[in-house]
Amino acid sequence: MSRATHRDSQNQPLEAAPPTSTVTVPASAQAGPVSHAIFRVARLHRMIAGQLLRRVGLHLGQELVMMHLWELGPQRQTDLVRLLDSDAATMTRSIKRLENAGFVRRRPCPDDKRAVIIEPTTASQALRREVERIWAELEDATTGDLAPDQQAEALNILRRVEDSLARTAANTPPADAPA
């Protein structure tokens, strides 16, 4: 069974995961303890986020699509792909699910007949409040045991880690590029 158990009802709290300080890093990962910790943290974070989002009928990542639409207004689907560093197929599936749920609508782009504009619906405004509440709950689950100065330090370190990884990614040729 996973560290956190799926909730049957919106009112039940997530079960607390046992402390992970006893996690043993496999010998083959000893050269990368920070990378191993990031992997474990990211996996748990995604799992909890998925549990929380399921309560409002969303899949992971769909809340980010909606956040951008609420913040920026209607967007071309290709712009959403770029904003979220996604791929076209994944974005198409996400938009289709959101459209079927009544949270977005698609319309042709008036300037480019090949492009599609995605816009949030009026019905999505209630979802916005739920997503904001879920995001706050996820933040509390993530940082609840940290003092404000520790939260700021963690955020600073994560930004530096992200910058380092982004620089590495920018200098790494795609896997399908000729050698």
C-alpha cells in the first residue's frame, strides 16, 4: 500500500506518511543522494497532489492548464504546450478531458485557421476556488513542518536546483538527435 491512502470522501484527511528519515539509499544511488531525495519527494508530492485533485475530477497537470487560463485568459493550444513545457498529444488529451467536464471550450483562432483557442468557461470559476484550496492544502502538506525562514530557504534552494537542471537541459541534445 502507498504511504498515503486514497480518501473516500472530501472530508477525510490524508493519512500521514511515516517519516522517511529511515529511507535507505541503494548502493547504486550513493553517488547521487540529492537526486535520489528529489525523486522520492517528487513521487510523494505527485501522489498526494493526484489524490487531492481527484476530489474535483481533475488529473495531474490539468490544474496547471486551468491556472494559466484563469490568469492569462484564452490561449492558443500551442501556447499552452509551450507555457507548460508539455507535448501536443498530452495537451490535446488534457484539453479534451477539461472540455468534456465543461471547464474549457475550444474555438478556431481568427488569425490562424490551423490554431485553436482554449478558453475557460464560466463553470470553471467554481473549480478555480477548489483548485486554489487544494493548492493551499498541498502547500501545507509539503511545508507544514517548516518555519517560514526554512520555507524561504527551501524555495531558494529549489530555484537554484531548477536553474542548474534547466541549464543542463538546454545544453543536452534531444535523445533523437543524430550523434
